[in-house]
Amino acid sequence: AVGLWPSANWFEREVWDMFGVRFSGHPNLMRLLLYEEFVGHPLRKDYPIDRRQPLIGPAQ
């Protein structure tokens, strides 16, 4: 959808980041809200509630 509607870029990246939905043909599907090393997609129903991960990524 990014090719048709450029503003869909951030929406698709956010949906992938939180839910794990992959959009075909997306040119830059990388994390938007979480850091790259974050494991999983926290808004999915199968994401463990008791899972502990740092809220910020490793220091550069």
C-alpha cells in the first residue's frame, strides 16, 4: 500500500512492530516504536504476559 499511499508507511511499520503482520511489498519494514533487538510483538494474544524485556534498547 505504500506505493499507492505513501502515508501508509508508518501505519504498516507500527502494525508490524506491535502485531507482527507482514505487508508484502513494503520497502522498509523495520521497527518503529520498539528497538531492533526486542523479541516478539507485544500486542499479539500469544505474547507471554510475564515476559520481561528492557523497555529501551542497548546503549550505543
